[in-house]
Amino acid sequence: MTHPLPLERTQRLDYTSPVRLRRLISSALSEAFKKLFRSTRLQTHGPLGTLWVSLGLGCFYIALIWLNTLLGFFLTPLFVIPVTWVTDRLGERRSARQI
């Protein structure tokens, strides 16, 4: 986009006019924000990037499911075995009282 107020090398802006100054500032800020946020508005990764990200996410979720399954297999005995010890002790005390 061209500058809204084309200037030649010999010309200078009249900064005393508030309308021209406001127009100049708004135009400069508008262009700056367009350039700053252009990448957040439009993603140009293409189909190969989409496939790559989907492959990575698929592998991540497979690993997450696998890890959760292993945690279930290994953590369950850590809680079940002490509970059986406690129930065995409680059962011995009950049987000793009944005799």
C-alpha cells in the first residue's frame, strides 16, 4: 500500500494541521498493526505442515494412552497388596476374638 500522503524529497508535511497529523498517525498505526498481526490472522503452513502436526499429535496421544495403561498395571498392585495385608490382619483379629 502506498503512503496516503505522497511526499517528494523537497516537500515537508504540515504538522500544524491536526487533520493531516491525525490522518498520518492513524495510517502509520494501521500499517504497523497490519504487519504485526498478519501472521496471527493467516496461517500459511500448507498441507504438509498439517499432515506433520497430525502425525505428531497422533503419536503423542498413542504414547499418552500407553503410559496411562502402564501406570494402571504398575500402580494398582502398590495399592492392592497393602490393602490385602490390612484385611488379612483384620481377619486374624476377628477370628482370634471368636475363639
